[in-house]
Amino acid sequence: MAGKQRSIFLRFNMADEADCRLYLKLAEAAGSSASLTSYVKRALEEYLSVKIEMTERQQFYEQMLITVREEMQEQGMKLVGALLAGIGTVNVQKIPEKPIQEEADLPEACKGLPDELSGVLDFIS
């Protein structure tokens, strides 16, 4: 049975602040568990499985982006092709140009003013 077992020895230097903090965190988190070793094994297992899951999700996300971009490009090209094909079949009528009217000349003199304006002229003069 000893041939199928592997071991890792961890030593914490309690004089080193980082090592001491890590050891105290592990000991506190382990609480009343049977051994600190079994707690560390579970913590490593959880950490590694979460990391693997995050990597898989990232790969899936990147694959989805690639697929969506390809589909958008394909659909865009289909739309451009349909628009180009439709341009030759559409019959657009040309709007006939209206003849430009010559400017109307003002009369030299006016024979009379409308009744509404005659009161204004009396008021001015």
C-alpha cells in the first residue's frame, strides 16, 4: 500500500510573517477537523476544481464569441448580397424637373390699395 501513496511535506517558518499567517489561517479554518492535513487536502481539491471550471468557462465563452462573430459576418454578407441583387430589379422613376419660373416683375404703379391697407396709410400720413 505504501507504493501507491505519495506525500508532500509542508514546513511553515513561524519566523516568516507570510508563512505564519498562512499557517494560522489554515489552522483556524480547519477548526475541529480531525487533522490539518485532511483539511489542506480538501482546500486544495476545491481550489483546483474551481480553477479548472473557470478555465473551461473561459474557453466556452471564447468559442461562443468566435461563433457569434462568424454568424454575424455570414448574415451581413447575405444581406449585402440581397441588397446588391435587388438594386438591379428596382425601377426608380426619375422625378421630372419643373421649369424654373422667371421672376415676376413688380408693377410700376398700383391703381388702388385694398380697403384693409387704406386705413394704415391714413394713420401713417
